[in-house]
Amino acid sequence: MSIGHSDVLGQFQQDDATPHASRVATKWLQEHSSDFRHFHCPPKSTELNIIIQDALLHAVEKRSPPPRNPMDLLTALQD
């Protein structure tokens, strides 16, 4: 997290799947909780993953020219 997000506090999203809720994972998250923000999501959440949202946002922001209407935005997201 400190390498990828050296200027801000990174974000870790957990879906509480069984492997992610193990004692080892839970202990590690507690020990490193000051290194990042921790978001809990219900398993199989229908919400778009925060990491994917961030990647899409950055990809769309880099486009030149920027999307000017909903169809341009749809094309940008599909690209």
C-alpha cells in the first residue's frame, strides 16, 4: 500500500469471503490497519468494485478529448 499510494492512504476492499475472513488475514488486517482504509462489502455484492471504479475513472479522465455525452462516456468505458 505504501508503494502504490505513497501520497495518500490506500484503500483495501474486502468482501468477507471465507479465505479473507481467516484468522491469519484478520490478524494481518488488524496489525496493518493504520496503513490503509479498509472497506467492508457483503459477499457477492452487486456494487462495482472500488478498484475497478478507480481504474475506470482514471482511464476516462486521461482521454483526449474527454467524453462530452453519455454515448462518448459509454465508448470510453468500453475501451
